[in-house]
Amino acid sequence: MSDNKNTLLRDNNYQQSRRSFLKSAGVASLAGIGTMVSPLLSSAEAATKTDESNQLGKSLDKMPTRKFGKTGVDVSILGLGTMFDVVANQILLKQALKWGVNYWDTADCYSGGNSEKGMGKFFAKYPETRKEVFLVTKSCARSNDGMTRLLNQSFERMQTNYIDLYFAHGIRDISEVTDDTRRWVEDAKKAGKIKFFGFSTHSNMEKCMMAASKMDWIDGIMMTYNYRIMHTTQMKEAVAACTEAGIGLTAMKAQALTQANAASETELKMVENFMQLGYTDAQAKMKLVWEMPQIACIASQMPNMTILSANTAAALNTTKISQVEQNLTQQYAMESSCNYCRGCTDICEAALNNQVPVGDVMRCLMYSRQYKDIELAKSVFYQIPEQTRKSMVEMDYSRAEQQCPHKMAIANLIRQAVEELA
Ligand code: SF4
């Protein structure tokens, strides 16, 4: 047998054992968490073990809360992300509140409006719960008239007359929130329509955060933040500046799901170690974010009871992720760097004269490959103008690839996205 064939066979075997191991560990994908058995029990067991050994003796039955920046509001460290049809998933809201998950995150565009409508259905049935919830929604509009229209639409859908935290959704540059926006925010606050204002961002997060730290009317930011990103100098400085300015921070994409998978011995070792601590891979990655006291909340996509239960268990579990696992995680992050898009779109998109929204396409791939949510991936993909989608395939990506600090195979990934989602 040739060396090439041997290598191929070995790689195939490796990939198969990796897949089955990671599957049994409930690793790295929202779907994967569903393979876990009784996460609350395993978490409690792990915590009991830890309490016995280090005498922490902390209560395990109360969802921890943190102050959301200068707002002074206590929010649950686990937030309910709802990029899905909440109308059909009312039981989840009830259970989330019961477990102390009081930070609820939605947006005008999630699930064609059915995320907000589902919350409205719940508040109409249980009006007394509205005041228990820190309700966050987002506006895709940028003009003041557009924001007013969408805010009114959110009120109607969610059966409420105020929003706790209102975000400009998915900004890529701080210039998207202007002095005009500030005037709109001041009026909306005076009228009692919104309590706090900020933005969400998964592109150029660090730059947006640094700029926001100098704008005293920004109360909160929701940004991509995870073990791959949180140790970079830029992100550490951005978090420090926002914390100093009293801006509440919500992490999203906390598990750093990748655009592509690759064989890695380090990943297997990392997951094995996490399991010995009583965590799945997904739970442990959230714990790494919660280790950072500057992060008030992780907004996590939790479309079913299994994931809600697993994430709640992780939030309650007091077992620390040790330095050994943290080092392994950093090693894995380094080895798999080319499979994860970090949202530094200023670099690659500028190299393409801003003709392709690379970051958005990479996010679509993550939704389809890791969340296993083709519908969500397609809905984001089809927001890209038709002409751009068509021209993407033929584009020359060599300059963008040269400039990508993580050496992502942009051309291949874009073409794969077009094939998988078009
Ligand atoms: S493709 Fe590379 S340069 Fe572009 S956003 Fe992703 S990591 Fe950054």
C-alpha cells in the first residue's frame, strides 16, 4: 500500500473515531448537546464532587446574576437567545424563568418575527412575568423613523410598552450609530419606551467597542466573545475600556463554533479533560467566558429544553476550569485558527473592495454546519443581495486570503457556502 493510501486510511479512521468521540461527548454543536444524558444530574454530581474536595459549599440552586454595567440591573449570567419560533415553544420560556434565566434576547428579524411574537404570547398569558424579565430586542433599522417603526412593531408583537435594552442590530462600524441616533435614544428614554440602549456586533467588534467606550449614551453591547477571541490584546483592551465606561457586556457566539472541522489530537484531549471535570465541550467553553467578571451575561441560542437544561447546569456548576484545560483550549484555538472566522471583516472585505460580505457568509456556514439550522443559515444568506450572491463564486479571493490574519480558505469556504445554501 502506498504511503498516500496509508495516510488516507489513517486520516479516515482518525476522522471516524473523532466524530464518534465528539458525538458521544456532545461536543461543539448545538445539536451535539442533545446527546447528553441528564445534564442537570451530571452537573450536580460534578459540583458535589468539587464541594467535597474544596469545601466551596456554595448553593447550587440559584442562577447567578451580575450587574449589567452602569445600569445597575442584575441579570442572569445565562441569557435566553431566541433565533427561533418562540410561538411554538412557550414551555421553554416558562422553564427558563423557573430556572432564573431572566435575560431574554430577541430581534425584530428573528424567525420572521415569530421570536418576538412568541414572547408576546407568553406575556399576554402571564402578564405578571414581564417585570421579571430583562427584555432585549434589536432593530435592523438605522434611521430614526425606521427605529420608531420597528420599536412600535416590537411593542405590538411582544405585548409590552417598554423594552429594557434596545440594540441597533449587528453594526459593523461605529458610524452606524450617530448623533441622530443619540437624539432618538434620549427621546425614547424620556418617553419610557426604552430603558437602555446599545448595539450588537459580530464584525470588527473590538473597534466598535473601543469607540463606544467614549460615547456616554451607550449602555450595553452584545458582541462575539469566546475563548478564541478573549485573550487578544485588542479584545482585552476593548473590554477594559467598556468596563471602565460602565457599559454592560453580553457575550454571544460563546462556544466559538467553526466554519470547518479538522482532525486534532488536542481537541480530543481537551474534550476528555472537560468530561473528567463533569462538563461537555460546549458547557466548558461557556464556563471559560463566565470566568471573566466583566461579562455580565452569555446570550446563548437555546431552542429546546435539552440545551436550556445543559446550559443552566453549566451556569450552576461551581467546578473551575483548571489552568491545564485553559492551556489545552488555547493550544486547540491556535491549531484550528484557520477554521474560525473572527469577524475582522475590515481586513478581508476591504481587500475585496467591500463587494462580498465575507463575515456574513462565514456566519451562514457556521449556522448550517454547526447549529445544523439550514433554515436560519439560508435566511441570513438570502439577505445578501442577489447580484452579490451570484458574483461571489467568480470573485478572486487571493488578496483577501493573503491578508486574513488566520489564513482562512476564504475562496473555498465561500464557494461551499454558495453550493450548500443557494
Ligand atoms: S475571513 Fe479572515 S480576515 Fe475575514 S473576517 Fe474572517 S478571520 Fe477576519
